[in-house]
Amino acid sequence: MIIYFLIGYSLVVVMLSLVCGFIMLWNIPFISSSADITIFEEPRQVSLIIPAYNEAKRLPVLLESLARQDYQPHQILVVDDHSDDETAQVAKAYGADVISSLQLYKGWIGKSRACWSGALRATGQWLLFLDADVFFERTDSLRTLLIQFQSNGAEGILSVQPYHEVKKPYESLSAIFNIILLAGMSVFTPWGNKLRGTGAFGPCILCDKKQYFQSGGHQTIRSAVMDDLELGRAFEKKGWHVHCYGGKGLLRFRMYPDGFCALVEGWTKNFATASRSTHSAVMVMIIIWVTGGLSAVILLAAVLASGDLYGLTTACALYFAFCLQMIWHARRAGNFCLAVLILYPVSLVFFTILFLWSLIKTNIFHSVSWRGRKIDV
């Protein structure tokens, strides 16, 4: 009798989670090159700003992809954020202008300080902030990005979440984090921007320099752990739009290639803080979606233990329905390992544990760590 109640309960929860899964990521816009887009005027002078802290291993990929672009930026600034590796030397070898980040004053977070330092030295009319682990996928990616900003009216922020390039199995554990990160922006539902968005994607932010300084830029949000979210809010307070896109076909990055511990530290730093900014309706959908995935796993384990054939058929159907949706979502965010996606319970349990740990670090200890730096939150 208990098993039939569990089947009924799981059927309702999983079906509801699938509906929520479709709604929360109804449409992720991607920026694509086309014949029509080339009729736009030549993009304005652009200063590209790369905040870099111990990025000697990652910078060459980005700078090499920049060298291949059919449109070259007016200025490439690598802001060395007091690195203790060969970051500055690598950047200079590729022809970038290297500047030192301002001294770390109380209340400043490292990346915000580096971005602000770069903006102060920028001479272009537009500012393009790129993380050091980002790289352009095509030779016309930069031009396409700038033209899309033009077509948006060259106001506010254009932000892109790069396509996640995976090379090692453990990196695919980031799949669920990437899915929920996209959903948490609250702008990819059928209602689009009618729901309050959480801000911008940090790896790639393009804006007009005048509007950047009018908004207060990174100086206004100097103490924010999630500077991307807060910068988007600063622009929105001025009445300017924040346009969010997926990076597939345009921009890629490789998150946490330094090992499993770096992955744990990185998501611990970001996730609990970011969840506070998600629209409540979208947060409810995310919770239901995660609950549905867990319910499908619990049901499958229960019917396998009971030996109920009818229950096993239903449990397998629910499991693979959720699995297929997860694969669909994940493949829009990165080239995650198919085997890891099929065995999604491992990723889901890992996500749940890490999210709880992030909540503890953020709300009880009030500090997180990143690459040896302690950050108060």
C-alpha cells in the first residue's frame, strides 16, 4: 500500500517538476551571426578589460582567440590583480597592455577593484569586461557581439554566459549548477523581462563607458561577492536594460580546470549569495524541479526494493523523463558528459550538499574563500 502511495506522489511531483523545468528555461536567446547583421555601422572603439588574478595558464587561450578576431578592439587591458604567478609576463607577451590593480582598500572585493582599475584607464567608448577563462569560439565572435549591442540600442548591459567546455569527467558535476544559474537569472521564462532579473552574467559584460560611470560602476558595488548581479542592478536603477544571452556558438569558457577542490570552492563562493537575488516565483520552480529529480530517484530505489513490476515501469518512465529534460537543458549550457547526465542522481546529491554548505558558509560563518583569499559576505 505504501509503495502505491509513493508512486502516486512521485508521479504528481515529477510531472509538476517537468512543467517547471520547461517554464524556468523556456527560451535562452543566443547571439548568432547572419548576413543581415553585417549591414550595421562599424562598431565604436572598444576597450577590452580582463581582470586577472593568477591567470597565467588561462590567459593564452583568450588572447590567442582575440588575435584571430576579424575585428580588433581599440585597447586590450589586462589588470593584474596582485598575482603571484606569471600573469603579467604572459599578458605582455601577447601584446596586451598590463596595468596593476589599485591597492586593496577595506570594503573592496578583488575582481571589482580590478574591473574599476581597468575602466579608469580605458580610452574606448565601450567597455567589454571578460573573465580570463573566456575565449571566442569563432573569428567573427567579437564583431557579432558588438553588433548585437548596437542592435539593442547600445544602452544598458549586454551580458553572455559562455558555453561551458568540459574536458575532464569531474567538470560535468557543474551541469546542474549551470542549469540553475541560467534559470536563476529569472529572464528566460515565457514572461521574459516582466519578471525582475537578478543582474548580468559576470564572465562577459559589454556596456557604454559613459553609462558605466554614471551608474557608479564597480566602485558602487565594491563589496559585492556577486559583482555581476549587483552591476546589473545598478544599471537597472538608472532605467537601462540588461540583456542576457547564452554563449553557445559565440563564447566558451572552462570552469575550474584546476581540479575538483577548485570546483567545490568556486560554487560554494557563488551559489548561496546568488540564490538570494532570484525572483521568488522562479526560485519556487527551481525547488520543485530539484525535488522532482530526487523523487524520481527515491521512487526507483523503492520499487527495485519491493520488486513491483508496475511500479518499476512507472519509476523508470519518470526517471528517464527527468533525465531527458536535464540533458536538453545541460546541452544548451555546455558539452557535459552524457554518462554523468544520465546518472544525474550523483550530480543532484552533490549539488544539494554543496548548496547547503554554501548556505552555512554565507549565513553562519559569513565568509567564503577563493584561490587563497578570504572574502567576507
